[in-house]
Amino acid sequence: MRVGLQVALSDARVDVAQPLSQRQLSVSMSAIADEFSQTAPLNLCLILDHSGSMSGRPIDTIRQAAQRLVDRLSLGDRISIIGFDHKAKVLVPHQVVDNPASLKLQINQLKASGGTAIDEGLRLGVEEMAKGKQGTISQAFLLTDGENEHGDNDRCLKLAKLATGYNLTINTLGLGDAWNQDVLESIADAGGGAMSYIQNPEEAVAEFSRLLSRVQSIGLTNAHLVLSLAPGMRLAELKPISQVAPDTIELTVMQEGSQAIVRLGDLMVEVPRVILANLYLNQMAAGSQAIAQAQIRYDDPATNAEGLLSEKIPVYADYISDFQPAPNPDVQQQILALAKYRQTKIAETKLQQGDMAGAATMMQTAAKTALQMGDDGAATVLQQNATRLQSGEGLSEGDRKKTRMVSKTTLQAE
């Protein structure tokens, strides 16, 4: 298993007469399998809310969804299951999957009662998952339908960051409309995973299955982008590097000397992870100039190899005197995806501040951006919400959650 790495500038042409030019650098990476590649076992931890609000159809469908996941695991995969209400307990301690029927019987014991303490469930989940992290692809599915009323949201974020330090990935799933999208998004972003929205209990089986397919396509883990800039080149000071696919995330940059390092996490086979780096380029002599170099540091759990390095890919800009813009269409699409996310975030902030008119304007701007990039599903959701705000209706909790989801991902039109 190796890393496929590609780079592209938003416009590789630079006006030689300009003292400073701004460009977006796109870096796309994925795991590439060859005929000899092996895939490491999956180390899956289910962290399931079974508080009183889950009573009835919700807990029934979550049990069914979890049992379906067990059916799709391979012998030799690892599993652990945590249940939480206002406390948490280990329902299935970390073990190798060798008796699916027994696991499904234990899942069936989930009963709805009590309050909600997400951080307690997450703490036990990280502990159990860490027991099987060696030589595996470690993934947690954290599901809740409510607020963290008996817990500490800051502790959730700290636990998610702790998990990534152990090369454990945290994915979050919100069921219904009463969960906090800010909390679940921050856990997923900090934990290197994805956030999912299960609007109705009937969708739980399909959403669990979709997320499992995603994690089963992971080939490499603990990937870091190492970006080296040539003298005179620098990153923007504010939000310099962001992920735009498969989800949009603002990333944290670590500086090590002249290198900017960003943790990306898992790399899927044939499904690229794409980031944008906001660069400022100093004036240089005419001709092709090397402005940066990209490399990926990663682990291959199938071979227990850590700290592997991909090839180094140089980034060139063509400084020319007779400048005519030549924007890269693929990078322009990625820039629009990031703009959609940020515009929606601004709209959400204005809404929280009570500025309905400002929120409506920014929501409509985000809808136009989505339409421009061909994301018709997101455009429909965002425009409908802008229209509601303009009419003074306000947004339901379901509207707010769907807004957050379409800002981070591409939603196919229904």
C-alpha cells in the first residue's frame, strides 16, 4: 500500500511584475493498493446512547443497525461496544470477532433509560479501542440523540484529541433533531472522523452501513501533510490550511522549522482526501520557479510500519511578464466548496446573534455558491432556509442540522 499524491495551484501562472501574489495550493492524496497489498483488520468500537429519549423506535433501529454492522465484519476484525446514559458501561469488551451471534445477543440487551453523558461513553470507548490499536484500523462510531446534559463538552473535545494521539478515529452520528451539531462536529473534526445525520430512526441502518463502507475502504492511517515552502513563500496567517474533501474541515497547522505539518488521519483507497493551502508568493524572476514541496508521512497498519514517507512532490509556478489568468477548474471547485462552508458558518453565527436579515443574506450567498459548484442538493436546502429566514419563520432544529451537513459535504439532490 502506498500514497498517491497530486498537487495543483489555483493558477500556475504568476505575474512577474507583482510584488506579492496569492494562490491556493490543492494537495490530493489517497491510499493506492497493488496486487500484493494487504488490508489491516478493522478495530471497531460502537459507543451507543441508550438514554430515556431513545425509547421505542430509536433504540430498536439502533440495535438493528449495530447487528447489521456485526454481520458485515470479517472474522479477525476487532469489536467493542459501549452503552451510555448518564453513566457508561462496557457492553462488549474489546475482542476478536469470532462469534457474531453472541455479539448480536449482547447488542439486543440495550434498553433505553436515564440521561446523557457523552464524555463518559467516549472515555470508555477510547480505552477499549486502544487495547486493539496495534496493526489495525481503529474506528469509533459515537451515536447520540441528545445534548450532553450530564457531561462536559470540553472533556469530549479533549478525549477526541487524545484519541488521535493514539491513532484512533472518532466518527459521530446524530439521531433525530435534539443533538448538538456544534459538539458532534467538533468531536468528529478533532477525532479525524466524519459527522453523520440520521434524521429519522428508519435511516439508521443505511447510515451505519454507509459509514462502515467508508472506514472499510481505509488503507493507510495517521497521515500528515509535510509542506515545505521555498524562501519568500508563506502561508496565510488566518485559516491557512483547510480540508475540502471528503468533508470540509478547518485544520490545525504545526510549524517545525521551515515546514508546515498538518495531521490528516486516515487515507482511503481511491477516495482522495483534498486540502487547500492559502499561499502568498513573493516576486521572483521570470520562468518556472519551485515554490513548495509536499510529502506525506503515514503509517501502514497492515505491515505494522510507522512513519513511512511518500515521494516528495515539487510545486512549480510559472512567473511570466505577459500575464493572462489561467485558473485550474478543479481547484476552483475546491475553493467554492470551502467558500460554501465558510459562508454557511457566517450565516449560522448571525442567526445565533439574532440577525435574521444578515443570516438570510449569507445563506442565500452560500446557496449561490453551491449552485455555482453544481451542488444542487445543498443549493436547494440553503435557498429554502434563506427564504424561511426572509419571511421571518426561523429555522427548525432539523433545518439547522441539514444546513450544517450540506455545508460540510456534497448532498445529492433527492
